[in-house]
Amino acid sequence: MIRLRVLSLSIAVAASSVAQTPETPDIYAPGRAIVADLDRIVTPNGVQETFEAVLGGARQVINVRGADRGNPILIYIHGGPGAVEMPFGWAFQRPWEDFFTVVQWDQRGAGRSYPLNDPKTLAPTLTIDRYRDDTVELIDLLCKKYRKRKVFLLGHSWGSVVGLSVAAKRPDLLYAYIGMGQYIDPLASERASYTWTLEQARKDNNAPAVKELEALQPYPGDFAIEKIDGERKWAVHYGGLFYRHQNGDFYFHLARISPEYSPADRQAWDDGSAYTVKIVVPQLAAASFARLNRLDCPVFMFEGRHDEVAPSTVTAAWLDKLKAPTKATVWFENSAHMMMIEEPGRVLAALLRSVRPCANAEEKEMR
């Protein structure tokens, strides 16, 4: 049976697959083989590799793909916490790889990185500052390995908390920062999401939903997992995660045929996310960038017009006041929180039109 669970502030996540034992046939293996063949990088100067690295004392898994090593690096910081993007990247990032060297990274305690470390030893290290510093170490590692000076950093959902923390501390490492479904003030976002969701339930005369949502008051309280879980159930139902979709099954099932994830890896994703959420989510009650009024690198916010998981109005208002060398909000009119899947062509166009020229401009200045 596929279990559904809400992962912190970001997205409702289906458990990675049907529970499997060593005796259960791997029915998705043929699909993974087809996707692997389709996505194989064959260009002479391309890169396609997965390796382990020690970041902040923890072993972690990094996946690097691109058609030309000469392209700038773009690091994708996944959501959750614990909601890895590596098993879904095949569905949207292949076109990106013609213009960027794309890095997917399973953060400490998440996905393929989860079984590499002792959970008891890792638990005290699961802090926002440690995730930020892991990212800085990763940037340094990748720049040395691929002979780059800087990178593009894209943070999605929970990953946007980590990514914006890096942009604030080490803007010198970045050509630009891209926030996708960006969190600025998780407390304000949760309140806005709850208000919208309850309003939809009342308009829909959905008595069970109204009863369940009203029982969560005061929301979000102390960011207890049970409260976040209860609110997300109905926010997703009313299209706050995927616009005009009542659930995200069409997306979550993509992991089953990912060439990067075996059944054991999907189980690790499930276990790691359950472990990580309990430790990290309560910390987000005190996390806020509301007073951050300056960044010393270009900043782009990719916002779904219908995002009610991390309501885009909060982010847009913050960006209006921010001082930065370059800044822009890019709106996705037919998306909620997951625009890379909902409007993949427009996301690629925005990366090429708005973001990638930042590398070209800086390299030209250096010459």
C-alpha cells in the first residue's frame, strides 16, 4: 500500500514505493532501464556521475549531469526537509542539462544519504546552519572538481530556506540565487496557507474539512508535525501544491522509474524523510528572512501564482523591498508550488532568459 505523508512545510509526499522485500519482484526495473537509456549523456564533453562526499562530517550523495562541462553549474537544493528531488529530476531537468551542469544532492539524513550515517550521531547536526554550511562545502568541492569560480544556486521549498541562508552568508560564491516556492517567513506563510485552505473548505461546504481545520487552531502553534500534516492534507486537496490537482500522485509515482533510485533507495527516502521532519520542522518556527533587506548577488524568485503551500504574496512583498544588484520575480500563472513540473517549458525559458546571462556578464567583466 502506498502511504501518504506530509513533509514539513513543503509538499505532500507519497511514500516512495510499494513496500518491497528481497522476494518481491522489481516490477519497475524495465521502466527504469528505458529512462536510463533515454537520459544517458553521450556528448563528448558531457558529465554524468554520482559520487559520495563528506560534508560537515556526514557522508552524502551527489549526482552531476550536463551535456557540456564548460557550462555553469546549477545546484538544486531539494525541499522537505527530506523530500529529495534526485528521483524526480529525470522528468524535468534533461533540457536544463544542455545549458547547465545540474547537481542534485541528497542532503544529510535524506534519500540515498540517509543510510550512510548513524541516525543517532546525525540527529544533533540537523540544523539550518549546518545545512547551510554543507551547501557552502559542496560549492567549494564542485568548483574545485569542475574548475569553476562560482555556481548558480536554486533552492526549492524547504531548500529555499537553506539556499537563501547561503546567499546571505556567501554571495561571493554565486552567480545568482534562484528561489522557487521561496519561504521568507515560515510562520507568516503557514498562517496565510491555513486561512486560504479554511476559506476554500467553507466555500465548498466541506464539513469534514472545516471541522478538521478548525480543530488545528491556533495554527500553526509550535509547528507540531501533526498540525502541519492536518493542514497540508486539505491545502493539497484544494490545489495549493499542484494547481487544479487534488493530489500529487502523478508526480510522486515518477520516482518508481527513476534510474537514480532503486527500491532500496526509495525505502531510504521514506525512512529518511520521516526521521528528518521530526527534528527539523520545529526549528522553522523561528526561521525568518523578513529582516534581510540586502543581498550582494542577483536574486530571482520563481513563484507559482497559485502557490498556497508557500504563499507567493509573502515572497513578492519581501522582494519588492530587497536591495540587490539584480532582482526579479518570475510568475508562473498556471502553477502552484511545483512549477518545474507544472510549467517545465516556462521554467527553462526563465532560466535561460533571466538567470544564465548572469554568468555570461560576470565572466565578461573578469576578462
